[in-house]
Amino acid sequence: MSLIVQKYGGTSVGTTDKIKAVAEKVAKFRQQGHDVVVVVSAMSGETNRLIGLAREMQEEPEAREMDVLVSTGEQVTIALLCMALKKLGQDARSYTGGQVKILTDNAHTKARILDIETKAMRADLDQGRVVVVAGFQGVEEDGNITTLGRGGSDTTGVALAAALKADECQIYTDVDGVYTTDPRVEEKAQRLERITFEEMLEMASLGSKVLQIRAVEFAGKYNVPLRVLSTFKEGPGTLITIDEETDTMEQPAVSGIAFNRDEAKLTIRGVPDTPGVASKILAPIGEANIEVDVIVQNLSADGTNDLTFTVHRNELTKAKSVLQRVGDELNAREVSGDDSVVKVSVVGVGMRSHAGVAATMFNALADENINIKMITTSEIKISVIIDEKYLELAVRSLHSAFDLDKVEAS
Ligand code: ASP
Ligand code: MG
């Protein structure tokens, strides 16, 4: 017998019929002898609806009031799910974040979990009850309701699993796992049997929006086995673990191809090649709260430097005006911006033990005549910045170059 935390997202509990279907799944699982703690999101669209209501009252409502408002979405789902379970003859009890006592800091709308009390939940489990907890919310020291940021129910699930030392945290969603790349771009994309936390973080931060990044970080930190699986389709899903040692021999060099369409590129040309210049250029960008991603510097034949870096597309205009100012101070030859670039990355812990991943990647892109504008690497990732019109072609050719079309999914 095991203790499992199951989290069901908004699309899985989007209607009363869907909530009934979740109740059946949960009850069946419970009948197999497992202890089950269920975390639910608000019914799909509900959180956005509530935020919309708030905007009708005030342009910028206080964060404390926002939390009182948006936490109601999850409160509805926990009660309805418990009713549906009881109708099936399965005893259950609902808990808001405050009732469990999911203690957070007081950073309203983006609170962090500090501690979770498990006593009441354990007592219910011992009585054979299913425990149903509202995702996304907690309570701070003074008793005020807090929320954990959009998509925060994933984090609630993982945090509860860590606190209860659960055997697994299962995230039920509308996709049946984590894929080698976005199936909308490459239909040959395969579901991965397993992926490491590290790889998942790279995939997630690069735009595979299956899981809230904070939840993956949390799971990695506390070593909670995490499984992503479909609510609507039977299957093993994808297991996300720390365990990368066991099958290193079998490990392909690359686990997936990630991409990000939100990139924009800025260039400042003809700045002095002297110490401190890169800092003079990038410090004001940081001060303007703009995150810089890839950076490349090249020395021109005339002895001056060109510096190119990427930022989020939404920040291009702001970044360009900061850079223009810096350019004037440094007597730069030119400042330019380009928002028609994307980032494509190959990700895999297997890269550590396989040489030649970069060569394979660059060859595949060259074969398609795709020009690489910038390159950056980390231990388990190689990313290139390319023209956005080549995104689909690049993803597909890399997917095939690294044999991902053929990954065995059982
Ligand atoms: N209901 C919240 C949101 O939409 C939390 C969640 O679904 O994870 O962001
Ligand atoms: Mg969600």
C-alpha cells in the first residue's frame, strides 16, 4: 500500500461531469488500497474570470484582496469533489490551504510555502478517508489567505507529497506526458518514459508548459518522484526523477528539443574594447529589470567590439531605449533590435558522456541551410538563436538528427 498525492488541473475539473469522473478515478484508486490525497485547481477559466471581476472594480487591486478573491476558485472544487466522492460511497474531507495549514510567507499573489501541518490529513487517511486539498493557496502567519502564483496548484501537490513523504506525486492534466518536442511542431514527437528534474527544468523554462517551474524545482530539491499523466487517457505518463545514473548506458545523448518563440535580439556595434564596457552596457539593462538571456561579443577588424544579447520579446522596446542611451555615452556606431528570432535547444543529461552533440546539431542545421546567429551552452543543453521562419524546420531536423523519432515509448 502506498501514499499517493494526485493533482488534477483546471481542465480535468472543468465541469461537474468532469469532477464526477475524477471522483470515480480517485475512488477506484482508493479501493485498490492506496492512501490518496487529492489536490485540485479551480474549474478551468475560473481564476481568469475572477481576475476579470477584480479589474472591473479597480485597475490595481491590493494583492491581499486578490488572494481572498482568487482562492475561492479552488474552494468550490474541493467541496464539489468531496460531494461526488461521498455519492460514490467513498468518505472524503475537503481542506482549504488555511485549514491544512499550509503556512506561507506574506508575499501575496506569489507566496512561498514555509511549512505544512500533516497531522489532520494523516488522521483522515487513517480513517480511510480521501483528503481533498485546495491547490494554489495557503495562509500566512497572521491568518491572511495567500496564493502561490499562477499554476500554483502543481506546487501545492509537490509540497504536500514532500511533507507527507508520499511515494509519488501524480500530476493529472490534459496531455499524457512530457514529449521529446512539441507535437504541434513535430508530429513524430514521442512521449518520454522518464526525464530527470534537470532536463525537465530546461524543457519547462524553454516553453514546454506542462508543469509550473517552481513545482519541478521543489520536487527536485526534496526528491519527490513526479509523474505527469492524462486524466482522460489511460497510460503510464512520464516519470520525472533524480535518477539519471541507473541507465546512463542506455541514455540517449539528447532527450528532447525545446524552443522559445519569445526571443528578441539587440546589438550594439563599435564600442571600445576595454575592461568594463560589457558591464557599462548590461548593468543599465539589469537595472531596468530586463532579463538578459544569450550574450555574444565579437571583436571587429578595426579593434572595436560588437555586443549582441537577447531579451524577452515584450521587453525589446524598453531594452532598446536603454541601449540607445548607453550607445550615446559610449559613442557606439550603431544600436539595433530584431524581434524575428527564436531559440532552439537540444537538452539531455546524456550530453555529459557523449561527445559530438554540438557537431551533430550544427551539421543538421547546416544541411537545411539554417544560419546560426548565436550559440550558448550549458552542461546539459546547447541552444542556438536562429531566424524565426526556420523554427519548425530546425526542430524537425534536430528531432530526426538525434533519433528522437524512434524513442521507444511503452
Ligand atoms: N487556479 C490557479 C491558476 O489558474 C492555480 C492552478 O490552476 O494551478 O493559476
Ligand atoms: Mg494549471
